[in-house]
Amino acid sequence: MKYELSPMFKADLHTHSYFSDGSFSPEELVDLAVKNSLNGLSITDHDTTDAYSRLIPYAKEKNLPLISGIEISSSYKGVPIHILGYGFKLSHPSIISIEEMQKKRRFVRNQGLIERLNKKGIDLTQEEVLSLFPHPPSQLGRPHIAKALLNRGVISSIQEAFSRYIGEGKSCYIPSITPTIEEVIDHIHQAGGLAILAHPHLIRANHLITNILDHPFDGLEGYYGTLSPKKDQKWVNIASSKGWTITGGSDFHGDTKPNQPIASSWTNMTTFTLLEEKFNENLS
Ligand code: AMP
Ligand code: ZN
Ligand code: FE
Ligand code: FE
């Protein structure tokens, strides 16, 4: 199957709002999407769909086609794997249950991470991190902790927080307790959605890629942020050979990741329409 990507139709299916670690509200994301002439949008917050109660009516008002989305944290043999879910039923118990489970697991991980920072003389609490955000995020992540460290003047950039303290393998890092890839795919499927392997080029374990791709995904994210089309092609080819769906998105976070502008990558009309039909079926 040939995957056509035309600039005539662009649906950005990977964006984050302030319900996770993005800096914009759902309404601001819709306005930005319209301003950038996007033909479709999905907000894929980390482990939460809380943006949708405000997003659905606002996108309707602005005539912006929308599909349900989420980015769920998983891992394989200790390697973090992000899985995108699309078109699923938003209120489905399997989505609600995985969001709740992730919230509990994140709380425990964040607590451990903060305790390590405390041992270094940085007296931070999760409550303090949360209080820094005018709109409290539904899922607290390392980028929020990085912002708190920046606010304290402990470091001078978000990047430094990761490279010195909370990045993988750094002195205050502890891995998250995550569901398996199978569990995440199963929860998305139960809610009637498609499970897509997010940004496969970012997986830092080449020897595990074949095993990871052996899982029952429906597709992968072949176009991502400002990744060059040449590199993108590798993943597009892999997906095509498996008969998988290919999606694309910017992974827009606003100020949190300033180098990834909205609409820098996108999904084509055929794929978006397929996902939109699924979403509409699951709305009732
Ligand atoms: P968490 O899910 O709480 O472990 O946080 C993971 C998020 O932190 C990822 O989605 C990235 O957006 C961000 N992140 C991870 N590593 C880095 C890094 N080295 N620099 C900046 N952001 C990072
Ligand atoms: Zn993020
Ligand atoms: Fe991700
Ligand atoms: Fe993301």
C-alpha cells in the first residue's frame, strides 16, 4: 500500500495540552490548529483524556474535525515505549481504569524521584510542583518537576534538569512502573480504538525493535515532528510491509518543547477519515 502525504490535507494527531505536560489549553490548541490550516486534530495527552470535555464543544464551534487520542506510557524490558490510542470511546471503563492506574503509578514514581532530589538538598514536594501550574495537570510528569527545578533556580534550563538529575540513568532518576505493551494495546482495543506505536525512531534499544514490533499494534507513527522525510521513510516502509496504519504528528508541547511546532508533521486524509469514522461510531 502506497502512503501518500500531501500538503493539501494535514491532520496533526500528536499534541499535548496543559492537562499533561503541554503549555496550552485545549481551546488554544484548536485556535492554533485553525490558524495553521490544519484539517484535523487529536490531543494525545500523557495518560489522560481530560482535555476532551472542553475540546469537543470548542472544536465543533470552530468546525475543526477531531478524533479522540491519548499517549499511554508503557515499557518493554525496561525501555520506555509510548503508545498512542485513537478513535476509542472516551468514557469507556478500560480507558478510565488505565488513566487511574497510571495516575497512581506516576504518584509513586514522582515521590521516589523527589525523595532523591531531597537527599541532594533540594527540598521539593509534589504539592509544590503542582501548585506552580495555574491549571493543575491531570498527570504529573518529569517535565513538571523540571519546571519546578528551573523555578527554584537549581538549574538554568529544562534540558539541564534532565541531563543532571531526572533524565534516564541520571542521579535522581527512577524508572516508572508501567503497564506492558500488551496491556496498553488491550485497553485501547477494548475501547474500540486503534493502538499506534509512537515515535519508534526514539526507541533507544535497536536490538529490541523487532520484538517490540511483534506486538499487535494497528500502526506506527511514521511522521514525527521535524524528523527528516528520509528517516521517516524507514518506518513508513516497515508499517507498509506489515499492512499497518501510518500516522503522523508534531508532538507539540508549546513552550515545553519549543523546537517542535504544531503541524510540523501530519496524517493524511485517508487515515484521518478512517480514524474519524471509528471515533464517530464510538461517540454514541
Ligand atoms: P515522564 O512520563 O513523567 O517520565 O516524562 C517523560 C517526558 O519527559 C517525555 O514525554 C519527554 O517529553 C520528556 N523528556 C524526557 N527526556 C527528556 C530530555 N532529556 N529533555 C527534555 N525532555 C525530556
Ligand atoms: Zn510530553
Ligand atoms: Fe512520547
Ligand atoms: Fe507526546
